[in-house]
Amino acid sequence: QVQFVESGGGLVQPGGSLRLSCAASGFTFSSDAMAWYRQAPGKGRELVAVIAANGGSTSYANYVKGRFTISRDNAKNTVYLQMNSLKVEDTAVYYCKSVSRGYWGQGTQVTVSS
């Protein structure tokens, strides 16, 4: 059974940092490109970042480029999202997902507020 368990969210002040983690199971993690998505209140789910199966390439949405970094540890079946210089508009529930599979985790809430 494919599962994603996101963690690391919380309340942070503007300009602060958080590191999200996503533990994956139920499939061959090292074979799949992985992505982080987010969904803000009242808005649709949007793509934040993608990382190739071997971690060799990454891509980012323009609104997080230069502030967020996606990475992965295939030995731990885990993908990460380092978020720096957080803004109020980054407030959302963050989800990880295999690019090629239609399963979602429960997400982790990130709230940026002073």
C-alpha cells in the first residue's frame, strides 16, 4: 500500500525557516520522481517542487525559486523540503507525492504569521 507521511510543519514568523520531511512506503521509492505540492485556504493544490528519482535534477515553481530546496535520501525513502525566507503567502498545507502515482498523504500545515 502506497503511503506518504509528511511532517515538520508548524507556525513560523515571516523570514523564518522550516524543513519538511515526507516518509514514503509501499513502492520502490528510488525509481520515482517526487514532488511537493501545497494548498492554501480557499485555493487549489499547486506544484511547489520536483526532484528526479536519482536526485540529479530539480525544478521549482517561480514563487519559491531561490527560497526552497527539495532533496531526497533514497536510503531512507524520504524526501525533504527546506523552506527559507518564508512569507505569509506560503501558508498552506504541504503534501508530498510520487509524480507517477495517484496517492496523497495527509499533509502538514505550515503557517507563516507574525
